Amino acid sequence: MPTPAADTAAFAPLAGVRVLSLALNLPGPAALMRCQRMGATCVKLEPPPPEGASSADPMGSYNPLAYAMLHEGVEVVHGNLKSDDGQAVLHQQMAQTDVLLTSFRPSALTKLGLDWDALHARYPRLSLVAIVGAPGERAEQPGHDLTYLAEAGLLADTTMPPTLFADMGGAMMASEAVLQALLQRHASGAGVRVEVALNAAAEWLALPRSWGLTMPDGAVGGAHAGYRIYPCADGRVVVAALEPHFAAGLREMTGVQTTDMFAPAVHEEIALWFATATRAQLDSIAAEYDLPLYTLPG
């Protein structure tokens, strides 16, 4: 019998499903990549590339590596949607498509003849997953990952975030919306429109902060001595000994007697102990004590 890992690797919930994307930049292509990895046949319709460029998608210019990875296994076709020829290409593709993925503002979709009422009348089994910046009336407002993170309270200072959280979170929600649309069509026989807002993705990612979990006085915001980043002799050590048995192991490893992991004295004792240990020593000792610990350069 195949192993569970083999079963998981072979599982393709979107096998036999065709997804057509008109979305450029990151959230749409990242959602399409996830659909392709779930077994969907994925096609992306891009405008014809400018002279000397390999793609009309801005990602193809400012990060060719990202563009290549996002479109691995995706068929890319070209057509100017503002032209008759481009519209012909689009409708030829849509006639055989299960889910259309877009990232245009609603007004732009209307100008292209792709508003939901027109689409649904012509292709009743086609579903639309519409990625927007913000929901409802705010869908026409300009914005980007950085502004949505700011709105969700995820920017502490002028330091740029380490990744594009709203875009990638929105991509996951969009691929989830593809599954949702197919389930709804299976139940009703008709396609549906699902809107995915990037600011909602940022708000979802920010929920632990809104609950206080990641605030400075929260258990995973630094208040618990076993869930912190400490300096060590030749770098940094990331400790995630949050559960009681892990916290007990950390105290045993560092020689701390006090059991209150929120006590300032415990923070100080653990910090002093880590400051004298090297990364190699910590990696070895952590394995001995079965602790969730990861070392980094300084």
C-alpha cells in the first residue's frame, strides 16, 4: 500500500479543472501557482509583451526568477483585451474554463465586458474569483501590500516588512476561493462570484495581534521567557519553548529554578545563560533536551 506521504503527494483536488487568469503582479499569479500545484490546468492571458521584453507582467521585468517560478506549469497566451482579436482569444479560452481569476478594479472589468452579470449570462457555469484591494465600494481605491499592512496595524515603524504578507495571504485566500466556487457550483450547477480582498487577508493575518497575543505583554509577543529571540555568543537564538513541558526543559537546560516564565528575573537569567553559549553548543544541547530552538548569525 502507498504510504500516507505518497497519498498526499498524489492528491490533486483540482485535477480536471481549468483555471484562466488575467491577473498580473503577485497575488493572482501566486494563486494560480497554488491551483496548478493542486492539479488544475492553468492558463494565463497576458497582454502582448512590449518590444524587447519577455512579458507584459511587471513581475517579469523586476524579478524574472519570481516570474519563472510563479508560472511553472502554466500556459501563457497573449491578447490585448481592448482589441477584437484579444477579446476573441479571451472568449475562446473562457468557453472551456471553470474559474476565471482577475485582479482588475470592478470598473476595468466592466469596460472589458467582464462584469459578473455579463459573464454569468454568457457562461452560466463559469465562476469568477475577483481579487481586489478592499471589498465592496472600496474596490476602486488604489492600494498595495504595504498600505494594507499599515491598515491592519502590522507596521511598527519605518522598517519594511520581510515579505509581502497581504499579497501572499490574499493568494492563499484566492486559491481557497477557487475550491469554494467549485463546491458551490457542484451544489447548484451554476457558477458563482467570489471576491477576495487583500486588506481582508492582512486583517486575517493580524488577528493574533488584535487579540493581544503578539503585543509586548502577550505570551508570544515577548512576555514569556521561553518564546523570545536572545543574543548568544556568536549570533542569535530563537526559542519557542511555550508549552509547559518545553518551558520545563528550557529551565532545566539553563539552570533556572523559578517556574514563572513571565517573571523579569527569569528573562534575565535565561538571557545571561544564552549570552555565553555558541550556536554550535546550543544546537547540540537543544537536541539533547528536545527543545524547539533555532540559531541564527548575529
